[in-house]
Amino acid sequence: MNLTSRQQRALESICETFLPKAEGWPSALELGIPGTISRALDFNPRSNDRAQFLQLLDVWDSKLHSLLTVGRLKSFSALSNEVQIRVLHSWADSGMVRRRAAFQALRKAIGFLYVMLPAADGSRSAVWDRLAYPGPLNAQNVSKPRPLRVTVPDRDLKLSCDVCVVGSGAGGGTAAAVLAAAGKDVIVLEAGGYYDDADFDGAEFRAFQRMYSEAGFSATADYGVGLLAGECFGGSTVINYCTSFRTPDDIRTEWATAGVPWFSGEEYTRSLDAVCERLHVNLDHNRVSAREKVLERGLRALGWHVDAMPRNVVGCDQGKVCGYCGYGCAIGAKQSTTKTWLADAQKHGARFVVETRALRVRIEAGAATGVEARSKSGHDVDIRCKAVVVACGSIHTPALLLRSGLRNEHIGNHLHLHPVSNVCGVFEEEIRPWEGTMQAIYSDEHRFLTGSYGVKYETTALQPVIAVAVLPWRDPRQYRSLLEKLSHTSAIGVLLRDRDGGRVTIGRDGHPVAHYALSGFDRAHLRRGFVGAARILEAGGARLIFSPHTKWCAYEPGRSGSFETFTEAMDSAGWDAGRLALFSFHIQGTARLGGSPKSSATNPDGQTWEARNLYVMDSSSFPSASGVNPMISIEAIAHRNASALAIGFA
């Protein structure tokens, strides 16, 4: 996106305030961050978001803005660095949600790019040297061909099939395999591109651009929760962390009472078994990394629950390569849908069309009869079919249904995010947290804080971009000091099972907008989780512990501050949107299964109440939050409902 000279000056000044040049450190400007941000705006499909950002830049460098925020009648770019920092603080600590949201968006974008981008000439970044971070490991299987055959439209296309599956991730890939094996002519439509082992070189910036929705910058409307989801062939199964929990029994019972009785029966158990077998879920690849030894040490010192993590991998490295798994498994160990269900679907004749986004489902005489789509290169793709399976995730599935004219009140509602964030601990020992098994152990010590609601404790490879996602910024010197400690840092993820959800709507341009705010009930549980994570880190030997709050909340066990002062500081900093960094890897709900159109968007078989032959088979099917990493549950639901569709298909 082209910026005016005024907008460009404002953006450059903001970036340089966050991260100016310092000894041994490049500045944000030297790394080309302002230009990259302006180009990244094109990854946000919502015109309103882009317009608001440009308006912010128009205002930012005005003298009136500085006068109203810090009492100086000068443009922001003319202020001293000390006063510029005060301006940023005024936005970060503002009582206005929109100002805090703007600060969080800027903090994340600048921080992400600072640790992701190579040097301006494409060489190794000096930032990586200061972090002792090796940078991209390069592709491991350079000459390995891509095994799946896909079509990238180079002209307008008119196609026909029995079933069009929209989305190729956990739900869509599984549904496609089941239906194709049953003899149905299947076309899978995927908005993202196809990448495989030879493409996975561990470069963070390239991976986010290629494989993540909105290049990793997607978020709720108030930027209170960042949304990380896959947008590539295979969906989030290509970039997730391999964690493979079966749907817990208590959740199955809860979902059954929501009007879907098969959740508590043998039928669903058989689908869970089939999914775990196809994905090779096992406990044989759980070598505990250095960062997870901290988690285990702390849990055992406290006498808390700890257990091994089931994972869908075969021949996993569990070392340096494994730590880059969030950017695609370079050695092909991860059993994503491209390695499993989509390969099965291809064997049975399924066809794949990629880099093509579904615009609407065609509904005629009360039944789905096709899908209208458009490729990234602007070509129209029209698919005639007898049934449509929508499986494009809990943000895009309700948007597609709404654009197609469905009006059931539950479409888009009941959005659950499993909001997660890290409490970090700095240790005397070197940890190199970007290395080792992605997730080998976990704790359910506080899973049942109130009934079936609570938190899980997990940790993951702390690549620099994951670290800065939650890294507090109060001034450049402190921020870089924390970055320099990354090799000695471990973070404990607090994953919340949220009870009270949000919603997804569509804007005037038809693109989805996610609205979400933590309720008091859920905030209380998140707080308990942060307190628990700090206790684990202290018991594990951390010398400095800090939270992801915008204000600095930290203590040094036995030296400065205490567990009690830390808790008080977090409460003072607040738990509302923009007061702390939250993310979601588990986006659920929005088109849930149920026994009645008064309580759900689809019937127990996944068919929408309003249109025949239109089905939903992805994480949006969940009647409520799963409480565990959702991949196995998504695939088991798709397996069960695609099997039912295959039997009843006319």
C-alpha cells in the first residue's frame, strides 16, 4: 500500500521510537520495517482496518496530537526520544480500548518484523546475533517432490463434482478422504497455496507470509487477541505443534447434552480411534527439551500433575529441526492432512484447487448446488455439485455461510478462542528455547477450576517471533535487554478453556470480523493460570519472572519483589483488552452442532438447518470450547459426519 509522505514520516518515527539504532543493534528503519508494514497492509482484506490505520498515521505526526497527549506543540517526529516514548505510553496505558488496541497492533507488528526480517541486503540479521539465534535452518529435503497434484487456476474454470469441500485442514482434509473413499467425486477448494517439505526452511517471515492467515497479523476487532491460523493446503495441520489430545470424556458428555447424543457413544469413539490411527498418534516422540525440563522441574517440586503429550509424528527429530515445526515440518515427520487424509483422497480420485477462495455457496430451492470462488490471480471458479462441506475454520466458515444468505442466529455466535499467553522466566542456565520437541509434556493441575473450566499448562518452542508476541515494551533499552536474555528464557503457556464466547460478523466488504472480550468468569481463570505459571517458574529456579502485561509486572525470586507483589502488579495492570498480550491458536465455535435451530447452526450430522446438502465439518462445529488442543476432535467430528453423509448421499 502506498503511503503519503506524511503517513510515511509518521510510521518511520513510530518505528524508530520503538527500536532506534543502538550499539550492536540495527534500527527498525535499517531493517526496512516501515516499508514492510505498509506492504503488509495488503494482507489485511478488510478495507475498514486499512483506512483506520491510515487515519492513525495522518493524525500521529500532527502538532495537535502531541499537544493533547504530552502538552508539547510539536510534531511527533520533532520530539525528543524521551518524549516520544511518553506518547507511546499514553496510548499503551490509555483508558480507551481503541488507543490500547492501536498500541498493541504497532507493538506486535514492529516487534515481529524486528526479529523476523533478515538484514536489508538479505544477509543474516544482526538481531539474530544478539539473540544467539541460529536463524533459518534451511530446507532439509531440498529435492523432494511435492506428492499431491493441485490446480492453480490460470483462467476462469467451470467444474462439477458430487461434493465440494471448502477448506483442506483438519476438517476438510478428513471429510474429503472419507467421501472419496466412499466413491464420491470430490473437489477440495483451498484459499492458500501448496507447500511441502522442500519449502520449509524455517524462515519466520517467509513462513508467515505463505502459510498463516493474514500473514500472522490477524486479530480480533479490538486487537485484544491475536489469531494464528493456517491458510495453506493442509490448513493449520501443516503449522500446528502436533499436540493430539482426544476429546476428553467430560467434554463429550457436555456436547452430547447439547443435542448431539452420538458424542457420548461408541460411534464417536470409533471415529476418534480411526483418526488417531491414521495420524499415528503416539507417545514415542516425547524427549523433553531444555525449556520443558524447567516446566517438569517446577511441576514436580510443587507436587502438581505432569504427563506426556500425545503427538501425531513419525520419525520426529525432537531437536533443532523440531523447534521450527510451526513453519512446516522440514523432514516430513508431522502427520498433517497433506501427509494423510489428502493423500488418501487423491488415491480415490479427489481433485484439489488451491489459491482460490470461496465467495459464496449457491443455494437453489433450499439446497446447496455449488460454490462460487475466485483465485488469487483474479480468475472465477464455478463448481457445480450435489453437496457442499464447509470447513474453512471458525472465522471464515460463518462468513461464508452469511455471505451465502443463511440467517440462523447461531451462525457466527459462540466464538471460543482458548486465549493463551506466556509467563516468562529467565534462568542462569542456557536453554535455547527455540530448540527441542515442540510440546512433550503438559499439566492439567488447574484444568477444573470451576466445573470443567480452567487452564492447561503447556510450553512450546520459543522462536523469536513467538517470544516478542508477548514481550512487554516500555522502552527500547529494556526491550532489547529482554531479547538478549532469550537464550536463557523459558515460557509457560497458560491455555484457557473459555466459557463465554464472542462472535464473528461480516463487514460491508463481506470479510469476517471477530469480536471477543473475556468475561469476568474467564478473566478470573486466566489470572489463576498466570499465578500458577509464576509458581511453576519460581519452583523451577527462575531468576526473573515477568508477565505479558503492557505495564511491567515482574519479580526476582529471593532478590527483588515477591510472588505477592507480582500478583498485585498484574491486578493493577489489569486484565481487559489491550492490557496484556493474548493469542489464540484454537479458534472454535461459530456454527455449532446441536439438536435444534433454536440452539445451534447445524443438526447433529453437520447439515445447516436452513439449506439441505450444506454441511459444516470443522472447528466451528464445536458446541463449546474443547478445553484441549482441538485437532483430533475436529478430525473425529469430520470423520463421523462425512461417514454419515457418504451413507445417506443420493
